Amino acid sequence: MKASELGRLGGRSKRYTVEESAEPLPSLDTAIGVRNTVARLISDVYSGKLRPSIAGGLAPLLSLQLRAIEKTDLEERIAKLEQSIGHQTSDKGS
């Protein structure tokens, strides 16, 4: 076999295919959504539906999403506290 033929055969085995029955991802805008997705990935790897290398590639993205959610939640909580403190200060000044 020629090298080009071997390359084509090797490339076919690494080709990514999407299953028709693939479930859509849950919403990833909450920590619970990210947690559920991680649990699903683990289950899919364990059952053989998903290759570990694919799940390993998604793990850093899910981690990044979780950190972004945590920071956004903290920013929102701080803004609410600052607003609450601002209202208390203005009420005392009246």
C-alpha cells in the first residue's frame, strides 16, 4: 500500500461523526447545568457512547464555563449588596 492510501485509511478512522440520536446539551448557564453535563459525559464515556478523548477535550471548556458562572454570580451579589448599602446610607441621611 502507498503512504497516501494508508493516510486516507487512518484519516477515516479518526473522522468525527455525529449520531442522529445525540441528545442536545442542557443549558450551561447555571452551575447545575454544567454539573449535569459533566455527569452525562462521565456516563457516556463509561457506557462507550463517547470516546474519552472527546470528553477530555470538553472538560476544560466546562471548567471555564463554571468559573465564568461563579464570577458572574459573585458580581451580581456584590452589586445587590452595594445597592442595598447605598439605599441604607441615603435613608439615614434624610
